[in-house]
Amino acid sequence: MELDHDSPVPLYVQLANLLRGRIERGELKGRIPATKDLAVQYEVAQGTAERSLAILREEGLIISAVGRGHFVAKRD
């Protein structure tokens, strides 16, 4: 899946939506790729990737561990 760089929807929101969908479908489990890797994969700035992960963290879909990275939160 690719992001639409011409869309009025900000790239960080598009990326958060994409990652949310992958988490909900069970395609993305365990450790989330590093923001640098997400930035390269989706052709966005690293700050854009960080903002998208912040959205998912606020929603409780992922957790962050300092020095370890971001992980999909366990569901009940």
C-alpha cells in the first residue's frame, strides 16, 4: 500500500490509518518497524512516521518502550 502525496489528508494521518488497518487485520504483530524504516518504506519524513505512531499510541494500539521501540499492544 502506498500513501497519496497529493491527498488533502496529511501523510501522518494516512500512515496511521494504514498501520491501524494492518494491526486490526493481524498483519502487523509484535514489534513495529523503526520510524526510520517506516519513513523509507512509505517515502515520508521520519517526523511524519513519528507523528503517525504517536496517534496509534494515543489510541492504545501500540506501546513504546524507551530504547526498545514500538510494539503492538495486546488486546483483551
